[in-house]
Amino acid sequence: MRISGELNRSQLAHLRSEIERMNLTPEKRRKLLYRIMKNGVLAATERNIKRQKSPEGAKFDKRQSKRKAKLLSKIAKNIVIKSSSNEGKAYFRGVYKSTSTKTIPVGVVAKTQQEGLKVKQNKNQFENQTHDTSKGSITGRQIKRLRKLGHTHSKNKKPARSSVKWLQANLSEAQAGITIRNMLELPEKSSWDIKIPAREFLGISENDFMKSIKRELRNINYGGNRGK
């Protein structure tokens, strides 16, 4: 999966110019590209995530939910660097556990966050893709919401307030979602738009890139052995 976090034209032109000027061997070109990707681009990407900003300093759009955890905090560990004498690449490996029983490739998550996404989804797609129908799959957030709404169930033919244990044992994630919607008396929609804003995390600023080239060329020149 291709993700548009590559070098911009100015960065690429400068890198090509320096490689030609230094007249590097194919092996030294490979090492240079690997080091720039690892010590430059990957290191910058990790800083971007830590600061929650794009390579050029724009703040990430916040989550729509109230969660305060940092966005993309675990994605950098799934980046793998490879290089040849002509190119350096960063790609994503592994999968994320989604809100259902399915898994999502990390590369799909990365592309969605890097470039943003806007799609129309209907009810059937939503139920099939995001809700676990197995008994007991109710989420902690749903349990908290149902108890706050005063959910009850029948016990000895009388209504009883549902405990955490009862909800965990009796409701699926899909059932809980429907129950919450009914208790809130929310209108049922047949389709809706999903919009995820672009949060450009993969990449390096112009200034940091120039510093990275100078540093790694110096290491190559003096026979440094960091990296591969």
C-alpha cells in the first residue's frame, strides 16, 4: 500500500544532487539512503507523533470522542525500513484489532490517518464491519453508558437494575448498540457520512532533512558504521 509521505521535490532534488556530487558507490548509496530513512525520516515521524503535529508543525485534528490518549502513539513501531542503491522505503507491517472480531492492517490505518478519508456507509455495512454479535462482547464503554441510562432486565418477573456482571454475560456489542440507541430514542439512519481528517505524521521538515543529509554524508565520508 502506497502512502504519500515521500520526500517532496525539493528534498529529492537535493538528495540526488549530493549523491552525484559525492560519486558514491552503489553500496554507499544504499547505506546513505537507509540512514536517512532511519535516522532522519523515521526519527522525525516519531517526533511528529510525540508532538501531535505534522512535519511542518500543524497540529493534528483532535479526536471526536473524549479520549485523551495521543493519536497514532503505537504506529511507529510497525514501520520497517528497506533500501537499495536507488531508493529507500518505509512500509508498515502487522495488524490492529478493530472494534469487532476483525483485524485491520496497520498500513490501512496509516494511510487513512496520513491522507484522511471520507466515505458513505449504510446500516448493513456498519453492523457487519464494526459490531461483534457474539454474546458477552459488549464493550466497557457500552456498559458504562447503559448503567448511566438506568438499564434494567427482568428478574423473577420484576425489573432489576442491570449490574456490570449481568451486562457482560448477556449482551453482545451489537445488541448493546441497539439498546443504547433505543433508550436515547435516537432516530435510525439508513446511511451516513464518515469523515476522518488527514493527520500527516509520516515525513520530515525541510530543515531537518537538510541536517540529516549533512550528518549522514559526513558519516559515510568518515567510514561511520551506524545503521546498515
